[in-house]
Amino acid sequence: MNYQEALQHKKESLQNADDSVLKMFHLVIAPANTDESKKFIDDFMKDPEKFDDESCKKYSSDGFFEVVSFNKEEK
């Protein structure tokens, strides 16, 4: 999906998510390409506060995105 579609999907997912799920998981827009997505998530995990929804754009070479969720690391 393109960025605008992914943004809408993320918005809907956040509205439908339970609070406990939001506390346990990151929900982000990432490149659809597997290698680009891995690089984005690796960088995101180093400092999540530096990233916003548009941050994924610089990691994508083809303009296709997906909404992904993954566990938040315990501090």
C-alpha cells in the first residue's frame, strides 16, 4: 500500500487496539520490502523517540509500506 493508505490503516488499528496491546507493542509504518523494513525496525529500536510516521519514507526505495507491530523491549 502507499504511504497514505498505510497511515489510514495505522490510524484505524490504533482506534481498535486495546490499551494493554498498545503498552506491549509498537505499531509502526514500515517499508513493505523485507530488507528495508528490517533496517528501519533495527534503527527504530535504537531510539523510538526519534521516529515519527514519516520516518519510514526515507527507508523505502519503492514507496510501498505496511503497518507492523512488534514487542516493545523491556527496560
